[in-house]
Amino acid sequence: MAALAEFKLRTYQDWERGIAAVSSEFLALAAPHGLDVFYVLTGERMSTKLTLDPIQSAVLNSLAQCSPQRQMEAVQHLALLAAGMSPQTPAGRAAAVKKPARGMGAAKVRKEK
């Protein structure tokens, strides 16, 4: 791990022994290689802290299968939906989402048109 993050082995050993504190620079360099930074800092595995409902899990699984460009488009799409905007319009600009009418009166209005 020390070699992957370009730190001296002795420095890494000192961190493991508690002689020195782990640097944030090391954590940032080692995280892409599989280091669980949350575990290093808290002593708890991140997987025990993150619980997703089935819809959230499905969204993340689908997102992981997309190219980086498509991932960005999906995030932008979701952000617009969360803001009450419609991502698709003929002019290519976001437009406000119209809320469906509710109640019996709404049904009558639609039939009369």
C-alpha cells in the first residue's frame, strides 16, 4: 500500500503502529486503490453505514453501467426532476413540470373540453 501511494515503507509502518498519524494526502492517494478511508478514520466499515432502498439501488446499478458522459446526463436529468423541471422539451430547454389535476372536479373539466 505504501508503494502504491508513493510513501516510504517506514512511514506506513509508523502509521500502523500508531507512532504517527496518517496523512490526508496518503488517504487521497490510496483510496482509488481500494483503501477504505472511512474504516481507517472511524474503525467501522462503510458498507454498514449505507443502506439503500430497492429503487435507490436500482438507480445506482443502472448508473454504474453507463459511460461517464451518460452518467453526467443522468445526474443532470435527475437534478432537473428534483427541481420540478422537465428535462425534455421541444426547444431543448427545461420547462416546469405540470402537476396532474386531482379530484372529481378535475375529471369533469377534462371531459368538458
